[in-house]
Amino acid sequence: MVLSANDVFKAADDIVTRSVVGETQLVSVSGERHNPQQIFALNETGAYVWTRLDGDTALGTICDALTDDFEVSPEEAWQDLGELLKSLSEAGLVTVVEADAPHS
């Protein structure tokens, strides 16, 4: 998956989150993906990113926040962000709102 700093993603509307022992879990509550046995687990960094997939925030902004808040290099933040978004996209948990257009 090739990403741009201007890409914007949005979490799917039918996903609920729950916290279990410090882990954030994503569960689909409707539609074709609904399966209570299928849970997508996020670590602390993944949960941090998930809360920013609001349909308005550009990936570049999320990457900058990751480098500041988790004290990682921009390259490491971008790589981790790309891997997470690939997994979330393949699971149908996020969609691209508008790719490569100016956003905040």
C-alpha cells in the first residue's frame, strides 16, 4: 500500500472499540463483517492512531504526532503507520476518504 502524507482515512462506521486489559479491540457490530469471534486487537500505538482516523486528519499529521508522542524517528513512525493501515484496510476497518488532497 503506497501512502501519501496528504491521505486521509476514516474508521468504518460499524466498528465499536472496547478496552480489555490495556488492549484496544475493534469489533464489527453490523453488516457482512459482523462476527463476534473476529476481533482486531490494537496495541497502545495502534489505538493512538485509531482515534485519529476521523476522516479529517491527514496521515502526515498523524505521523508527526507519533514522532512527538512516542519519541520515534519519522521513518519508523511512517513505516509503522503504513503497516497498521494496510492491516486495517485489508480487514475492511478503514476507508480512504480522500487521497492526496490537502488536509490539516
